[in-house]
Amino acid sequence: MTRVLLVSPLPPPDGGIAKWTRMLVDRGLPDGIELEVINTRVTRSHFADSARPTPSELLRNWRIIRQVRSAVRSGRFDVMHLNHASLSRYGLFRDYLIGRIASAGNLPYVVQLHSTLDLALNRNMIGKARLKAYRGLFERAARILPLNTPTRDSVLTLDPSAADRCEIVPHFITSDQIQPREPDDATPNRPLQIVYAGSLVMAKGLAELLAIAQRVNGVHLTLIGQPSGKFEQRYLDFFRDKCIADRVTLTGQLPNSEVLDILAGADVYCLPSHTEGFPMSIMEAMQAGLP
């Protein structure tokens, strides 16, 4: 029996790495592999709020570190899998400490990078400290799993010795659960059905979605997701305005099975996000046959 300690977020919210983790846990692992999760779920929005080292954030990260230290000291695990995304400005330093704890306890660990690591974005004082922490995290890792080629190149720039330990692993979807779209071409004058699924935040293109609803006639926009801040909530009030309310459906957050059903009846998927690593929603839309 191989016992794996998975350090990763779980829903809610149901998106990003948390969705990835839930899919992995629900799908199950091969016989002979036992999984235990330490949940690193954020309790604030990492899009709507600044990722400041507030007391509550420091306490949350300290609790995660204590859980990892206890698990490593227990000697029950054969390997640690650390899921990392550079969404938080300071979350890397927690993951660096987690890597140090595993290394000190002789527990080999795999670090999986779920977002694009761009070295050019780390040029100030804090950025240089982040790059040093990344280098330390990579040097001690038994395996490094970047999301894409640019991130792999960044890893090898920081740690050239990692070439034999570095392998690209893109995100995945359970495609057998996704049905091909079934457009309703028989309805006369039917609006073009456009779907968005994700957090309703500015970084995902909330303002651009509003512009679509306001300016483009002959479309119906379905927004699946939840807002995460007062600023985003004000934008949702515009979507409810009587001038465009008949063009927009706000569903709130839905289970993935219901999201897939909506994709099957849509015409177009729209993700006007300002930045993405490897969005699973795009793969789901492609599997459904949506432009």
C-alpha cells in the first residue's frame, strides 16, 4: 500500500484546483494507493481581495503547516503531493516551508504547478524572494509537474538540475460525463445562447460580459458562478437592469453536472478572462462541441 499525503484545496468554492482535487478524489486512484487530503482552501477571495498577510491568513497558513508537520512526523506516508498555484502573492512561502518540512522528515514530495510561472513578473524585492523560494522548493522536490511549456522553462531556468525530475502534466477533465451539445435550431428567431462558467469577478472579464449583454442584440447570456466582492456585486446589479434582464440569466453556483447540461444546450462558450493557466472550463466546452 502506497500512502499519499495530498496538500491541496477542496471546494467550496467549486473551481480551479479545488475542482481538480474533487475530481481526483471522486474518480479514485488505482488499487494499492491510499490518499489523505490536507485542505488548503482559501477563506477569502483571492481575486476580489488583496492577498495581504492578514492575521486570519497567517493563522490559516500556520494551521496548514502544523497539519503537514504532524502528518510528516507520524511516518504514515510514503510521498507528499503538493498542489501549488501562484494565485496568492505570499502562498508560495507557505508551500516552501511545507517542502522544507517534508524534506527534513525524509518524506519525498512532488510539487505540481497549476498556473503559469512567469519569471519576468518577479523583479521587485518580494519577487526576488519568491524566486528564491521557488528554487528551494524545486531543488528538494522528487518530482516537479509544471502545467505547460513556459512554466517548465521557468523551472529549469531556476533549477537546471531538475531536467530529469520535471514533466509537464496538463489539467484533465472526465470527458465521459460530457454530452455533445444539442442546439435548438428549430425555434424561430431563437437568440444565440452564450454561456460563461466561473467566478463572477473582474479578473475573469465580468465587465466584458456586461458589455456583451448591453451591446449585442440577438443573444442570451447565461452566467454560471458566484460574485466574490462588493465591487462585483454592483456589476451584477447592472445585469439585472430592466433594459437587459431579458438577455441574461444568472444561475449562481451550480453542481458540475448541471453546468455540463447547460453547455449541451448552448451555442457558444465565452471566457473573456484577463489571465488563465489552463482552464478546465474551456476543455469542457470543447468536449461539448461548443465554439
